[in-house]
Amino acid sequence: MNAPVSSSLNTTAGSSAASSTQQLPADVAQPAAPPPTQIKTASTDAFLKDFTIVAEAAKRAQVAVMVRDFESCGIYAPPPPPSPHIPPRRRTTAIAIAIAIAIAIAMSAAAQDRARLQQAFAALPLAAHGPRWAALYRDAFTPWDRAGPSLALADLLAQRADLVPPAQDRDARGSPVRDAPRRTALVPGCGRGHDVLLLSSFGYDVWGLDCSADAVRMADENRRAADAEGLYAPAAAGLDKGDVRWLTGDFFDESWSAGIGTAGSGRFDLVFDYTFLCALPPEARPRWAKRMASLVHPKGRLVGLEFPSGKPLSEPGPPWGVNPEMYEALLTTPGDDLAYDADGDVICTASPQPRDDALHRLSIIKPTRTHQAGTAEDGTVLDFISVWTR
Ligand SMILES: C[S@@+](CC[C@H](N)C(=O)[O-])C[C@H]1O[C@@H](n2cnc3c(N)ncnc32)[C@H](O)[C@@H]1O
């Protein structure tokens, strides 16, 4: 699930800490279900006997077909081969099949990780979510970690100066103005901090916030390893890297933002959300919108890399599905509850009245590249990237 990482961006290519074991964290394990009651009667005995005969016959037929198929493509041959030489065509077929099997195993591991993550949050009250994320980091179960920064954000910063405030003001020749204060950025729910490091390489003074102390520790380890390898170098000539600061705290708690950000205002010139909104259960979305809107500086921008786009909103998370309509309904009426239809889609009511605290969408873009998790098998990008302003 690692994102492809462009070397020209000097981005990190560290390995994912994801684990594929199926156990819940020790302190979040569910009580074992009681064994199913055995009900046995004469008629079920007869049925089971018939069923066993049919199943055995089906198994034999299946094995016969598999042996025939394997023989025909050179995977299986009853007598031992007379020489170790494998004809090239057979070798190619065998390699293709081995690759297909490896892909199937990896896909099944990813599906198991998704199921384990959803199970960890099933029916969990919101107040228990923070400790649950922390427990998952403690257990080194982090299947959401992409092992690298969001290339869709890198492209936006590099190519769409019209949409995002520059980290440093520039003079008439386009050079960063020396000694001008750097603009600030915030990544809530930063995890191992890949996007924090990316924003710093574009010159922003960045704060990475996470409720898990282990995530923040891992983020700082990630930063030190990246520094040692010379990754996340300044993204443009003449640009200084911005400062990086980590915070452990609850996004919804107002205390962590006091006195930081742009001129100590508790607000930021650029706030980036990737896999944070989708990590919150639906009932927390209005509070997410209200807090987000309060964290964006009056001249600032919120950038959302919208994932998972296309997942029905009615399906369980995390990650819970998102879509552009949901972002718009949330951010134009921060703090207000949304109404959903049976599919989980937002019911759009009349246009909201203009509000001082609302954010408005400046642009919505289908990025040309994004994480593998936001890309369909045929290479189609599923994510959107949206930019919001006051
Ligand atoms: C799905 S993970 C995404 C992490 C990161 N954005 C990434 O791309 O790797 C969601 C993150 O949000 C953090 N988180 C969840 N609820 C939070 C809260 N209320 N305050 C701060 N962080 C929170 C979790 O600890 C976790 O690191």
C-alpha cells in the first residue's frame, strides 16, 4: 500500500509499519463468542452423510481439474522431470502464476487489515476513539500509513500558486523575500508525519498534531531518519525549509492551538486534511467542520485530499467514505448536523444562508497522481483534492 515516491521531490521511501496479524490490540480485544450449540438429529445425520459424499466427489473433481490445468501449463507433472531444465514458455507461465498468487495473498492481507481496523472501532463511543488509535499505534498496526507524502499535495503546492498561500512572499523576480515571516501550516491527525515533512520542504512552519503519543514519537523518528538521508530538501531554489513541531492532543480540544500558528493567533495559513475526516465517525463530522473552520486563518486555506472517494457513505469505517457533496455541506454550515438518505448520502437542503464562519470551495481537482490507495486498478485516480477559503 506504499505510495510511489518521486525521487525528484526528495521524498521519503521508508517502509510501512503495517502489520497483517488478525488480533485486536490486547487491551481492545472483544470477549470470545460462546461456541455454537450443536443440534443433531437422525435426519441431519443422513443429510450430512449425503452431503459429505457429494462434497468429497466435488473435491476430487476439483483436484482432477486443477491437476489437468497445472499439467497443461507446466506447474505440475506427475513423473519427476527428467532434467532440471524448464522450457522458457513454462517458466514464464510459472512466474506469472507465482506473481498472481503473491498479489492475491497481498490483497487478502489488505482486506484482513481493513476488517480488523473496522472491527476495532465498531460500536465504539466517540470518547473512546482516541485511546483506540493510540492502542493501534502501540500494537504497530498502522495499515493507513502510506510510507510517504501525498504526491497530490506536492503537485498542488508546486503547480497551483493561485490556490494556496506561498510559504514565503516573493519579490518581483520571484525570489523568496528574506526575513519575511514564513507562513504556517497544520496537519491534524498527522500519523507518522509524512505530509508535515513535505510541507516543511515547501517552506511552511508546520505543526503536526496527533492524539497518539506513539504516532508523534514515530513522526519524530521519521523526521530524523529523513534528515539523515537528506530527504525532504527545499522544494525550490532559494527556499528555506520550514520548522517542524509535533503536538500530542485532541483535535477537538482548543487548548493545543493557543498561542501557536500565524502570529500566535491559533490559526494557520494552510491546513491539510488527509485521512483525518474519514477516520472520524459520522456523528463527529459537524464538530470536525466547526473546528476546521476555526483553525483556518482569515486569509488561509483548507486543503482536503478526499479519500476514500467512491466508498458508499453508508458502509462502516474507518475509513468512512467521503464525497464532495459531504465536504460542501459540512464546511458551508460548520457545526450543523447533516441529514443522510438510506445510502448514507447527504440530503442537500436549500442553499445555506451566508455565514461568517463558513468555508467556501475555491476549487476541486482530480489530481494526476495520488497514493495507490486512492487509485483504481486501471490507474484511474479516485481521490479529489479540494481547496477551501473564507
Ligand atoms: C487514518 S489515520 C491517518 C494518519 C495520517 N494522516 C496518515 O496519512 O498516515 C488517522 C489519524 O488521526 C489520529 N486521530 C484520530 N482522532 C484524533 C483526534 N481527535 N485528535 C487528533 N488526532 C486524531 C489518529 O491517531 C491517526 O493517526
